[in-house]
Amino acid sequence: MAAAGARSRSRSPRTGVALEGLETVVVNLDRRPDRWERVEKMLSEQAPFLKVSRFSASDGSKMEIPESEIAMTWNTKHNALYGDYDEEKFTDPGVVYKMSGGERGCAHSHYRIWKMAAERTEPLFVVEDDATFDFDRTGDNGKFSGKLFRERFEGALREVPRDIDVLYLGWSGYREGNFKHMDWTAQKETKFIKKAEYVWTTIAYVLWPAGARKLLEAAQPMNQPVDNFMAWENREGRINSYVVVDEGDGDDEWAGGIVDQLDFFGDSDIQKSDGGDQGDDTKALLAEKEESKENLENTVTA
């Protein structure tokens, strides 16, 4: 009886999710053993309660990825409702980009993980290999740590609703307290989670089986980079997503959570077709039809 009681106390009363032994997959390219070595060490030292395994990522620069699963191009018109684009054409009619090999590989990696998650009975914790717990907390709250990670992760799991699909542990963008278009009212006050509207990054998220099935149903094929795709599915109400907030993540904060991303400038495996925060060339991956349209307009003007 004592053992059973202890086990029940370690689980979320709402969802029945146990943090101890939570199945965790780390997305890592075979050609980046350095990243796996770092993140494995961090997780074993700071989150030994997780059951961690490496997931061999799809390398979009070296393998053929089915177009029936991941599209070759994407349109910015959905993302531009939230992203910081400098021209109206990105929203209407939208600019069509070719997805870079890195974007398609990243999307395919998560797509494959969703297929795994859809067959499970328990949620799956997905972590990318540039995740870190070592960062300056928002406000004057010092450094984050593995101890704080566990405390706030457990708190978040206690608060999530039974119909949750995705819980983001690291995020940037729009969520409860900082909605842009969404009209939604919380049913109760929460300390550790907020309803997501449209948030970027897939650095670390918990995916429930029902959510995985919903994402797979919509991804025929996945027609945007994976974080945009997941954000749009939530925005449209087809999945139910929340973010974890750290102490100090106020309503005026653009990004937050309990997992951060290592500085990716100069060491990213993913070229952002629309430039992204990395400042990649925004014209290098314009789709041919967009380039043809632009050339035609220039010819007419001349």
C-alpha cells in the first residue's frame, strides 16, 4: 500500500503523468555527436529522473524525405499574422519559400516522433539537442537549474487540463496574458502554465498521444516549418497547447519557459528560409514561382 500511495503522489492528479521515468527522446543528427554528448551529460546530471534516449534525426541535406509527409515549399501568410515581416506581401498573398534541407529534416524528425507518440498510451517528452537549463531567469531571479526545472515541471503537470495535447517547456510568441488575436478566458488561475495562442520553437515539449494523432492527421503533408505548423494548428483550435512559465515570465515577456536554447548563431544546422532570427538570406530560398512573379513585375515596370 505504501508503494502504491507513493507512486500516486508522484503523478499529476489531472492527467496521471509521472515525471519520474518520463519517456524522453533527444533529437540529434548522427553527424553531431558533440551536441549529443553535451545534452546527455546535462540531462543525466540535472534531470536524472527522466528516461532519456537518443533519437536519430532526419538529415535533410543527405536523405530523401517524402513529399507526402513534408512539403517542399511553404507560404508565409499564416506565420506573417504573428511574425515580424517588414512587407505586407508576406501576409497577403504570402511569399512562397522552398524549405531548406535543415527545415525539412527537422520537420521530418518531429513527424517521425509524432508517429511514435501516437501509438503510446503515455505522453512523450521531446527535447532538441541544443536545449539548456543554464540560463539567466527573467527579471532579477538569478540562474536557472535542474532543481528549478523539476519543481516547475511538476507544477505545470499538476495544472494542465485533461484535454491537453502539447505542453511547451521553452517558447517565444503569443500566449495567455499576451494574446494577439485569440479570444479566450481561463477557467481558473494558474501559476505554472498559460494557454498558448501562437508560439515558436520545438526546443522542448511534451506531446500527448491524442495530440500526436491530431498533428499527423493535419500533416498531409506538413506544409510549414514544424514550429510554425504546430503553432497554426493550435491557433486554429485543432490542438490544445499550453506553455510553462517561469517565475518572472510576465505578460510583457516575448519568450520564456523552463528550457532555453543555446546560442545558435554560427552553429545552427537549420537554414531559415525566411531569414528567421538568425538573419539568414531571405531571398536565397524563394520558390521559383515567387521569383518568376517578381521578375515578371520588374519586366513590366521596366
